[in-house]
Amino acid sequence: MINITNHKQELLFDPWSHISPKRRQILELSWAGLFRKDILCELPVKELAPFFNNDFGRPSKELHTVIGVLILQQTHDMTDAETVQQLAFNLQWQYALNISEESDSAKYMSLKTLWSMRSIVLANGLETTVFESITDKLASVFNVNTDKQRIDSVHIQSDMSRLGRIGIFSKTISKFLVNLKRGHKDMFATVKQSIIDKYQSEKSLSCFSMVKPSESKKKLADVASDLYNLVREFAANTKVKAMHSYKLLERVLKEQCNLNATDKEKPVEIKKPKEIPSDSLQNPSDPDATYSGHKGQGYKVQVMETYTETSDVQEKALTLNLITYVETEKACQSDAKALIPAIESVEKRGLGAKEVGADSLYGSDDNIETAKLSGVEVVAPTMGARKSKEVTLADFEFSDDGHIVSCPRGNKPDVSNENDGRFTQGFCPVTCAGCPCVDGCPVKAGKKYYYLRYNSKEMRLARRRQYEQTDEFKDRYRWRAGSEATMSEFDRRTGVKHLRVRGFKAVRYCAALKAVGINLFRAAAVRRATDFCLQV
């Protein structure tokens, strides 16, 4: 049965009157008081209620308590056992969740119940609803100005070991043999004993981590051959082919090897490292994890937050910088694809930005132009480093309509044409031929003139590069660096960079609820600073 308490209903007697005034004040100004007063009633219990029956069965745990416990577990980076202890004995947790009665039904939650409730939220993606409902409420309570926001990503590692190529092959084979023995003993009996001895025991698997560099190429070829033979042996068996671990064998074979059916002696050939895709299997224990050439194996989380352009200490303390958007992605995905979904998401929830600061990976021309259609200005530098002696299009002076006014040496074009977004500027051949910069200049010799040809996109990028050299851009862009502090706080307070879970859904769940925790901590700090100023 569904168990939901109406926490908006006022009580005749204060259930917390037994707490001394000083301790009560500390609770009220902490995250616990903020949670109890402004957040508890806003928790999306209606989203969780359909998974329970209102007509029969034992009463569920109070659903506000359930969601609150899941949030606080990730906020304080606790294990399941620690979470149960905190709910049972921690006054702050009980105050935040408005649990005043001394009963096991109210203050105790078994490990099985905690796991089951988390599984429901995780499987149905309800963590996003929880994050958005709490964030929207905090934005309303603290009157957060969302006009200026900044976005960045943080790399996350799930609970898996980092494996080399030999380790990926050997662990995948071992996982398959274990599952085959459990599910299909008759099929397992057909596997060669030499393969079982090599990959079944932990002692045998440890040998693969002690391979000498000089022998790694040969060992890699051996394990690839073993994997290929297993795939071929059970290729016609529909029951085995339906196994998840067999599909991992096929995936590793496809991603790591080239097959040559005509060569019977060497039917499988190891791919070169550069040929392996970044979304290849990194560990059979976590098939969703991918690879980033910059950060390594794992996942990526996009985080967007509000900010205020002020250096005044008191004003900063009284202003809430709120995380408005958090989204988990595969590590191999480019940041360039994350900007527009983030802008659209906050816009739908009424937290839209007018200006978004980001690094160069987000600042592609397509993103800039698409964001303009939504009325958002993206403050981000262009990609690519400039060579010191090179003359680029950004060195030319442009008119408002995109034509060239003059070159870096001050020479004006003799001919200027535009056709369907393509510009052609013709310069005097005598002047250009005698110019000392002609070798590194984008102007090229033609029949009548020295021509400079460019399109609308190149013109926009050139203008952006010109603007990046101004003090105005530098002053606006410097506020983006604050996102690095946010990522540090995100990890330091919630442990988001090293999670205890595996799989995309579990990582997304943890990242979203940990972002809720950061918003709670920040909001509580602003409330304490406001109370102090009022007292002074």
C-alpha cells in the first residue's frame, strides 16, 4: 500500500520543541532546515506512487522519506549500511525528513528496502525529475537570476578497474566461461580443458597482468585467437548466442580484431591501437563505459550553473549560484553536442539564460548560430591555435556587411563581390606582389588580381577571433573559469569523480542526486549569510 504523509499540514504541537533553542537555530540554518522547510513537500512522490498498489499489500515506506534518503545518501557519499545508520540515529537527517516519531517504521529502513527503492528510481530515470523539481524550487525561493550561466564537463570513473587490451580479452573470456558454466553446463563441457585452465581461475587470470612488454604482442595474439575460437564454436547455438557475455565476446572481436576467412593459419588479426573506436568495450564489468582520449576510461557529466559577475565578497555570499542542468554522457562524446540540449532544457523549465560562458569545445559556429535563434549569446573562444608569422582572415578589417575594408597592411581591395554567402575580394597585383607578408597571406594570385575568397562561416569566425583580442571579451570570458571551482566542489563534497556503481543508468542516477546535494549546500550557505547580515 502507498504511504504518503502530508507534510504541509500544520500540527497542534511542535514535535521538535524538545530541542534546545541554540541547537534548533543551528538546525534551521543548516541544509536540514532548508530541506524540511522548502524541499520536503516538493519531492516528486507522485512519480514514485504508481509503482505501488493502494488497495492491498503491506504499507510502503513513507515516500517523502524514501526520496529524501536517496538524495541524502548521494549528497554525503555514503554506503547503504552507513545510510541506514544515519536515518536511524542522525538528528539532522530526521529533522530534514520531518521524522519526529520514535518507531522503526519511521526511522528504520532495511538494506533490501533501500536497494529496491533505488532500483525503481534508477530504472525509470526518476532522478532527473527529482533534480529538476528541487532545482526549480530553490530558484524560486532564492529568486535566482538565470540570465548568466556557464557550462563545463567533468570526467567520472565508475567502479571498474582499468584494463589494457590483454586484460579486456582475458576478462571477457573469463566472464563468458563463468556464465556458460552456470547456465549451460552441457555446453560448458564441450570447451577445451586448456581454455578452462587458462581463464577460469583467478590465479590463472593474474598471469595476464604480468606479461613482459616484449611478450605482449604474442600474448595478445594468443588471447585473440582463443576468443575467436570460442565465438566460432558457439556461433550456431541460439541459446548461447542470446547470452549477454557471448555478445560481449562478439563485440570485443569486432572492435579489436580484423577477420580474414581466407587465411586458415591466421584467421584473426589484431587491429592497430589507432583503429580501435573510442566507444569500444573498456571492461566487461561495465559495458557502458567508453574512452576519452583526453581523460581516459569512464563517463562524462555536463554541468551548467548560474553565476554573477561580482567581486564583492558580501554580494557573492548572498547570491546563490545554482546548478540548473546536469546530464550524463559517454566519455567518447564531444562537448560540442552538449550545449544546445542544455540551453533548451533550462529554457523549458523557465530557467533560461541570456548568456552562456563555455570553453572552445562548445563554441562551434553551428552552436553559436543555433543558440542565437533561442536568444542566447554564447561567450566562448574559437578553436585552433594561430601561428605567430601567419596572416589570417582575422587580421583583415571587415565592414558591417562582411566585405573587406582593408588588409593588414592597409591596402583596400579593388574588386569586391558576394554570391550566395561567398565573398571574393580582389587586390592590386602590383601591391600584393611587393608585400613582405605575401608568403603567409591567404590572398592568392589570380589572372587579374590577387584574390581573397571566403564564405559567411569563415567571416563569422574571423570576426569572433578579432573580438577575442579585446578587453571586453576577456573580461566577460574570465567568469567561465568559475566552473572549475564548481567541479572541484562537486567532487570534494560528494565524491562524484569516483563512484561505487557501474553502468550508465547508475552513473546518471548518482550524478543527478549529487548535483542536488551541491545545490542544497550552497542554498544553506546563502541562508546563513543572509541571517547573519540581518542580525548585524
